[in-house]
Amino acid sequence: MNLPKVITDLVNAQNSFDSIAYADCFSETAVVFDEGKTHNGKPEIRQWIDEANKKYRTTMKPLEYIENGTASILSAECSGTFPGSPIVLKFHFDIAGGLIRHLKVTE
């Protein structure tokens, strides 16, 4: 599967539980929406993913990637220490300048 570099970097950071490298995939003013909560800017995103990594130990296996301009959707099998694992989640990205500006995670 041919993924943009920033998405490959994000998946690699997630699978190695590296919250700093994960947050570095986002622009300074990026917004993430996950589990009903919004996280604004790199510091909040770093804190969110660090807490999620400690709680869920989630790894991602990309299954499908669809791109339409700056918008794209990655479907990935996510496994970890959460109820219902593994589950397929959709990661809705808005990417510009090689960085993620917006991410919404859905089922």
C-alpha cells in the first residue's frame, strides 16, 4: 500500500508507542477528534496519544487508503488492551504541507 510519508510516519510512531514522533506528524495548530473529545495543537495531541498509548497499547495495521485532494481516509486494524480488540477504525485526515492538520477517528 502506497501511503504518504506523514501517514507512514504516524503508523510507525503508533506501533512503537512514540508519542513525540506521533505528535510531530501534526501541524502546530492541528486538531484531533477521538472518543468524543477534541485535542487542539501539538502539545495536547502529544499528551492525548501518550495517555492513550499507556492505557490501550494500540498498534495499527493499515488495510486501505483512499485519497481525495488534501482529504484522505486510512482504514486500519487496531489491536490493543481495549474491549473489542482488534477493531477496524477509520482515520480521516486533512494533510497540507506534509503535516496532518486534522484527524477524526471513527468506527
